[in-house]
Amino acid sequence: MDIKILGVRINNIDISETIAKINEFFDNDKLNYIYTPNPEIVMRAGRDDEFKEIINSASLNLCDGIGLMIASKLKKKPLKSRVTGYDTSIKILELMNEKGLSLFLLGAKPGIAEKAIEKINHDYPNIVVAGYNNGYFKGSHNGNASCDEEEALIKKINDSKADAIFVGMGAGYQEKFIYYNKDKINSRLAIANGGVIDVLAGNVKIAPAFIRKIGMEWLYRLIKEPKRFKRQLDIPRFLMKIIFTKNAVEYIN
């Protein structure tokens, strides 16, 4: 049974169930989209009702952060497992490679997507990278709804006929971009997957497997990127709120 953590819906599924769902999405003509909440996103949703609505609208909300797992166990409504945005993205690439599908990369700084494409072409030769765009543009995600730049980008995505889109523009921006344009995009799948494009490009090093296994990526990234310290303060705040909030975690149908 799925749960809500501080009002944010989390699908209680493991990675194999996630990929089965994504396989179904590729058989559907409408856009399905995936978000990967962590404590930072849940706390932001608690401060912004519109953002909470955006997060809860997703086709799938995956348990990306170890903090969500801890919260579910503390309140005796345990999630099956973490399903991180990175792991899901790799599984999506594997599935797309099997099916010979096409991909659009949206996000990261100029010049990064091209490096990610080289990696994809090498590791997943049956995927057609149909197009790409950096994440620096005016659009509804940053308060510029229906501007010409965003409309041109939507046309670029649709003209590419991409089956799936990786949207890596940073937490908040990427979810809003997908949500505000979900009825305009003709692809079948979009996933808000943060720094995955940077990782594929070799621009950012992902935490070693043993660190990921114990859910300490946040600490690894904090050591690598001390500027993240202010954002990471939401983690202890989140846990305190879980402990002291009645019905912080609830089952939903």
C-alpha cells in the first residue's frame, strides 16, 4: 500500500515493480512522469501547497532519499525499498536499449549533454538520442509561463519524436517544468532525475556503490560539494518533524 509522508505521496514499490510500470508507460500514448522525492522535496512541499500538488500529480513518486525510508519505518509503515532516481534512470536506459527507443536530454550546463550522449551511444547503442537542450532557459518553471523560449523548446522536443525525456534541471525546477507542460509534450515518459545527465557525462562522480547501499550519498555529496550544506539542513528538520508530527506517515489507497 502506498503512503503519504507529510502529505507527499510515495509509491511503495521496489525497482523491479518500477520498471514493470515504466514498461507499461511505453505502451501508452499519453505522457507519464516520474518524480523522485527526498526529504528536501518533502520539506519544500510542506512550505508550498502548489508544489505539493505538483509532486502528488506524478504517475510515480519514488522513494529516492534514505530519510523517507527511515520515516516510514519510524512510523511503522515501512516502504519496501529505496528506488533512487539514478538507479531508475539506468534501468530506463537498459529498457530503452532493449526496445530501440529514442531519448531527449534536457538539463545541465551547456556542453554537458553532448558528453552524456557519447556515453549513451557507447553503452546503449540501440537508443536513438533524438535531441538535447541545456537547462538554462526561461519557462514556466522559473516564472516565465508561455514565453517564446519555452514554446520553442516544447516544439523541439515534440519534433524530435522522443519516447522519453530525462529532465535534469535541479529540484523544484524540473518538476515544475514537467507539470506545467505535461499536456503539451508528446513523449510517453519524462523523469525528473536531477544530476543524472552530469553523471553520464562524467562531470559529477556518483557515490561508490557501498555508500549508496547504506543511503549515505547525501554525506558523500556534501563532502564533495560543501555549498550544499544549507540545503542539507532540511534533513534533520525533516526527521524532527516526522518524530513530533501526529500522522506524519499515513497509508493511502
